[in-house]
Amino acid sequence: MTNIHQPIACSLTTKDAAHQFLEWTDLQGHALTAERIDGGAVMTFDAELADSVEDLAARERSCCGFLSITTLRSDNEVRLEITADNPDAHALIEAMTGVGEQRSSETHSTQEVSLVTNTEKTSILKPPGVTIEYERGEQVETKSVRRIGSWGTASRLILGGLFIYWALGYSVGWDDAILGLVVFPAAVSLVLALRRADARPLRLVGPGGHALNILIWVVAWNLAPVPTLVFGGVTQILAATRGYAGCELFAISNWLRQRDDQIGCPVHSLVDALEAQAKGRQLEEAC
């Protein structure tokens, strides 16, 4: 009897797949343990990284249906298990988790893994124009890639435009413009700058991150509604232009500091998730 395995296919574009692969190599450096298991690998992380691990695992599940990815939280740690029935996917799992390579602080390595994306049927995780070189899981160089699709771009442009239109209805003054375009972005950037520029991307995308985001916007609106609208409008348009995922709150900081920090957004994160699911279903139907 012939075994029929799910095809190794990803719903992301080639560049987005490369960017997400970089997140996995970055995550390797934070693992407490990483080991092979039957059909894949298992890793453990400190409990404070649970939201980040679960976010990346959820995004990987939505784009790569051939992988079985589970997470389990405990008081002290979070356990991540990645397996696949298709043996051809095991090399990809090893590259994602680092269990298939000897780590050395003096050795640079480049991972190239065959993968079918939604833009090219024979592509690799190191496409033209994107360098995926890393040392101990740390990204050395990469060109920027968009983290959102057409739905996410449209939602940010529409809401950004509505925010600016709403603000203009209040007759924006110079003080409002300075607060919204200078003071608010500077405050957010300064807080995020407390983390090192080369620190792993911040991922406040769990329930706590969404709650914190809502609280920040509610407080800002009650203190200064017009500057908040100006700030929200401009940053949403910037996020749409640059392709930043999550809430627009970090958009200016990400642009100025060349970062990819994210905080959950009740609106845009939902749109992005729905788009990822829709693209995943389209790829499955095509296969």
C-alpha cells in the first residue's frame, strides 16, 4: 500500500516564508532544550516567552498545514512540539528548531530548505533578494518583507484615512499636530528603546497584549482625543505602507529603529488572521 502524505506547501509568499523562517532561527537562541522526537522535534522555553512562542506556532499552523504544531504551558515553561507525517518535511523541522545542526559561536551557516509557496512551485527559503544567514539563531542580514497581505493593508489604509478625516472634523491645531506626530511617537519609541536594538522582536500578541493595547488607546483618547486620532491615522497608513503586522502603535518606532516589534490589535490582527486562513484554504483547494 502506498502512503499518501500531505504535500509540503505553504500559503505564504516566498519572501514572507523567508521572514517567518528567520523568526524560527531567532527563537532557537532562546530555547531551554531542543531535541529530536519521532517525526519531528520538541523545544522548551521560559514561561515569559509563552505568548511569543504560541503566536509564531499559530501563524505557522495557519500557513503550513502539513506540520502538526502543539504548545503546552506550565507554570515555569512552555513546550513546543513540531512533527510531520511526511518524512520529506523533517529537514524543514530540523532547520526551524535547530536540532539538526551543530551550533557554534564561530560558525555561520545558511539554511536552504525546499518548500512550495503560494507564489512559486519550486522555491526555497532563501529567495533572491533575501539573505538568511545567522549565527546561533541570530539574524545577520535580511531585506525587509511585508508581514501583512492585501486585506490587512486595506483595513489599515481605510481606518487610517477615517481617523485623519475624523481629526480634521475637530479642526486640528498646531498643538494637536505636535502631540500626535512628535510627542506620542517619541514616547512610544523611547519606551521600546529601553530594549536593545538587537533584541529579539517584541511580541505582545496574546490576551494580555491586546488588553494593554486597548488600555493605552483608551487613556490616550481621554487625555487628548484629537492628537490620538492624528497619531492613529498616520501610523495606520505607515503600517499599511511598510507592511507591519499587529497594531499601528509601534509603526513609527519600527520604521525609525528598523525593528519588527508587535502588539496585538483587536481589529487588524483579526483581519490578518482571517486572510491567512483564507489563503491557506485556497492553497489546499489548489492542491
